[in-house]
Amino acid sequence: MDRIRLVGGNELRGEIPISGAKNAALPLMIASLLTKDPLVLENVPRLADVNQLEKILENHGVDIAVHGRKAPTLEGQRMTLQAAEIVDTTAPYELVSTMRASFWVIGPLLARAHEARVSLPGGCAIGTRPVDLFLAGLKELGAEIEIDEGYVVARAPKGGLRGARVVFPKVTVGATHVLLMAATLAKGTTVLENAAMEPEISDVAECLVKMGAKISGIGTRTLTIEGVDELHGATHAVVADRIETGTYAMAAAMTGGDVLLKHARAEHLQAALDTLALAGVEISSEADGIRVRRNGNGIQAVHAETQPFPGFPTDLQAQFMALMTMANGTSQIRETIFENRYMHVAELARFGADIKVDGQVATVTGVPQLKGAQVMATDLRASVSLVIAGLAARGETVVNRIYHLDRGFERLEDKLSAVGAEIERVTG
């Protein structure tokens, strides 16, 4: 099994190109089920989750051509997806169980084929993340739903889904994606209230508009969708990944140095950048990205609380905790989105970090120096927090079980080594 080996202590200097957002690329690929015409996606990241979703979509009858899959460039790949005919409306357990986002096919399948049989999802063990809100919303659109031997079996009424007013009891990215896609082909008007506002939601909505959907309120808590009879093909570039942006910003803050994050958009993670600025990191927007610098004054302890967008992202919580392990003073981090998302704490402790957890709150007391260690990745986002710690730790660090990293970070070791990190992938 592959591992990542790194030796800490080097400042990071240079440019890191930010990949297309995984959390936009996956639903954009799924949106190809909504039309018989080709959907061309540019800046698609090379990730294990993208490869897995290709298999799932091909099972439904989507023809997929990828250009640049093995290109040495750190820029994204181009993907053409065409679901001329949906040949199978079942998403089987062996495919869906490895990635939660694959469950989202239920929306487009119901909208276009009027039926779906989708396995209950698997994925990261960072909380229950139930699909109740997905199913409740689809029922509002008229779907008949039952659970049968671990599968969600859904059918649209005669004539297809129908528009409705759906009020989410809490902000949910996944259910917003599913209902947004399903509503594009529903009869009449759908209003989604308390919808998620994440940039990835807006990116998918903008692509759907290019495909002929009628959507208003993009980027707000209320999305209004006027159903149309059919969608057509389009070409769309995946928005830059704000989580990757924040991750490399924290890596630069952790090690010191001066890094330009190319293609990054500050407005997509302003809360995290503001928090970094309070910690003593210099952040500036440039024509083609965001520059992150830290001088020799050290990192200051700052409190943070995860919130839905536009708040501090839960997907940057582990990376920020790694940064705070060497801050001057004591910080508190409150996780409000997912339970059981502190699994990285025990691994950070192996570096010598001083972290105490009480329920949803982690108290981090900075230490002068971390020491390299053998550590194990526990989930996608926590994995890269160990890399960030290792970049600043004295001596050698080995991160095991890095298949988690490959699910969400494109060519991580190549991007970091290009700006001065001593890092390599060890196979076998």
C-alpha cells in the first residue's frame, strides 16, 4: 500500500495551481444523466472519487471520454459525458458503498427515467450524514419511496416529478444538489428554501442554466427552478477547489515562505482567509489567484467554529487544527457540522501536539516544535492535516493509508515538491 514520506523544515516558495473542485466535479458529472446530449467538463481533477464515479455513470449508460488523464501537467483534465440512453436505473451497493456522493444519481434518474434503485451510501466515517433530507425532498416533488434490502427504491408519478416548495430543516449540501438537479425536469415551479449556498452549488446551478435549466436565486438561500421538458448539452469549466486552496494556504502558513495559489478565488473561502490573517499570515489577492506569506514572527492562536458557507468550512477544520498545534498560545476549535470529526486528533498527538477534546470543542495548546512520526490517515480531509504537520515537524514523517488523500487531492506530493517540500510517494 502506498505511503507518503516527508522531511519537515523547508519553507514553501513558488506557485501551486489549484485544481477543479471535487465537490463540484462530482455533481456536475452526475448532471450528465439529465440530458441525452454531450456534457463537456473542463478542469476536472484527477482523483480516485472521479474515477469511481465514472464507473457508476457508465453502469447507467453514460459514455465517457477523458482527455489528459495521464498528462504530466498539474492542470485539470477534460471530460465528455453523454447519456444518450439510460440503460440501467440501479446503482448497486458495490459501487455506491465506496463514495457517498454517488447516491446523488437518484435525483437525475428520477427526473429523467422516472425511477431509481440506489444503494444506501457509504464513504467517510465522520458521522451519520443520513439521507433522510434527500428522500423527504424528493417526496415533496411527488416521488414514491421505499427502502428494500438496503436500497432506496424511488418512482416518480405518472408524468414525472412535479414542482413543490421544499424547506430544508437544516442546511444540507447533498440534498440541495439532488433536489436542484431533480427539479430542472419537474413539471412546474420548485422553490428550495434554506438551500446550501456553497460555491459548488452555484457552479452546478450555472452549468444547469447553460444546459437550458431555468434557475433563479443562485448563490442565495432560496433557489427557484422552473421545470423544462428537456435539457441539452453544454461546456463548463469546474470552479477552483476552495478546500484545496485553504489546505495549501495553511501549509504555507505552517512552514513559512511565499506561495501563489493560482486560479484560487478568495471570495469562496473568505472566512478561512480572515482567520489565517488573524493568525499572523499575510493574504493578498492577485490577478490569477491568492498569495500567502508568513514571515518569521510565528503563528498566533486563533479560535474557529465551523459553519455552512459563507462560514469557516468543516472541510478545513483538520488542516487548521494542524496549524494551531505550533501557534503561540491556546486556541479553541468548535465543530458544528459533523459529529465524530476529530479522528485526526490522536494522530496529531503522535507529532507531540497538545490537543484536548470535550464534545464538539477541541482545545489546542501550541508547542514550540513538532517531531516527525509514523501516522495513519483516517479520512479524506484529516489525512492532509497530517501532511501539513509533517511539513513543519523535525525529522521524517510517514503517512500511511493515503488512499484517502487520493480521493480528494490531485497530485499532492507533486504540487508540494514543486514549491520546495521534501516529499515523495513510496509504493509497496
